[in-house]
Amino acid sequence: MKYNELGKTGLVVSRLCFGSLTMGPLQAGFDPAEAGEILAFAFEKGINFVDMAQLYGVYPYVREGLRRWGRDNIILTSKSYAYERQMALDAVDEARRALDRDVIDIFMLHEQESEHTFRGHMPALEALYDLKAKGVIRAVGASTHHVAGVRAAAALGLDVIHPLINVEGWGIVDGTREEMESAVQDAYAKGIGIYIMKAFGGGNLHRRSGECLRYVLGLPFADSVAVGMQSKDEVEANIHFFETGSYTPEQEARLQAKRRRIHVEDWCVGCGNCTQHCPQGAASVVDGRMQVDREKCVLCGYCSAFCDMYAIKML
């Protein structure tokens, strides 16, 4: 496994980051024991970097993985939609308690869009920097699907940026792949740590998985790449690719056999909560039921987090 320093944070992370969203209640809905076993296996194989979020509901999963691993050398990153100071303090405290960790390595603002959203979240951002000064977190960052979000984060001098980018540019809300590349390259040149998300376009590019990984691994600014994984087979296959540049034919066949999709249960009442919380504008209500524009959907599963009826599932 190759390791890189994440910008100027002093944190040395595996080039392959374990994306935990896909195991959590917004997607596969594993129980903590099952998820913990997969995570501990990944740690044993050399992955030392885990991406989480307050929204994902995966802290019990990661805590179980850490318990099984039995060491404290795993670098943890989480994020929150907090916009007020106390909200940010509470979010970090929740992560520390749920993960049984005194220090969270990286804590980020979730899905920042531009300088305007950063301005609205400034009390939370300032709280994170205060916690960094106290040693409660080691680095402050932001995740974003927006080119303008990357530009704003770089202008603020954040420690880490977690941008969406893939070979097709799917999911980039306000620009092209090339524009995102330029923005992230400029941030990287300032010493900001970069770890990539949605390399497979939220699963929509699964038939081109090798091409997708070759693209992101060829980006000169990618310190690490977060990949969602749901099995030991997927962990082994992705580690093999990150180490050799390809999957074995057997690994490729198994990965291609897996399909993911959004499923809407019959009891959907068409309330519209999903449409208000879909970052990609892929959700709509048609004839009293949620519909998905599959060309826009990146299979993040965020819509399901805001469904009071639990009618939206990631299968």
C-alpha cells in the first residue's frame, strides 16, 4: 500500500481511503459486527484512512472495526452540516464519544458550495479551528461537489478539501471536469491536502471501474481516494488495483456482477423532503411519488436520510 502525506497536515494516509457510507444505514445497512469485520480486514491489509460523516450513521461500524483491530493508528475523518458554533462543537463531541477517540484527525464542513455557504457556516468553521488549537482535531476541511466550493476552501486556507471528481465529471454541480481539475490543482499547490470522492460517479460508472481508478490515480493532486466498499473481496480487489494498476480478471468479473440502484417503496407519500435534500437535483415527485433522474443521481443515498417514511432504499 502506498502512503502520502495529506497536504501540510502531517498526517500520512493510505492512498486508498475506506469510504464508509456504502455500508451504513443510508445504503447497505450492515450491522456493526459485519461492518467492523470488513473494516478490521482493511486495516490489516494496510488501509489506515476512513471517511465518515455525522449524516452517515456509521460511527458504531467504525468503532467496532477499531475495536477488532486493536490499535490506534487509523486516521479518521468526519464531517457535519453544522453552521452554528455549538452545532459544530456538539458534532465533534458526538464523533469522539461514538468512536471512543479523544482526537478526531480531520473534521470538515459537509458539502460547501461557494464562498456564500462558507460565510453562512463561519461560526461552525471558527469552532473547528478553536478545537484544532486545543488538539481535539488535527485538521480542518470541507467536502464539496462544486468548483466554487473548492475555490472558496482554498481561499480560506483550509487544511483539507474532499472534492467530487471522476473521469466523466458526473456530479460536479457548477462546472466541467477540467474546471474542477484546475481548481483542485490550485488548492493542492497551496499545500492543501486533497482526497477525492465519487471516483465511480456514485456507482453509475461501475462498468468502467478500471478506467475510473486509472483516471483518479493519475491526478497529480490526489493524496488519497475514498472508495466505498462493502466486502472483503472489494477491499482486496481495490488494494490490488491501487498497488498494480489493474484488477485480476476474477476480481473484475466479481465487481461487474454487482449492481446498485435507488428503490422507492410503495408507501412513499410524495412529501418532497427528498427533492429538497438531493445535492444533484436528481429527485423529483411525479404523480405523488419520488422519481429519480438516473443521469443526475450519484447514488449518495442522502435523500433517504430525509425520508420520514423510510421509503427510499439503496439496493
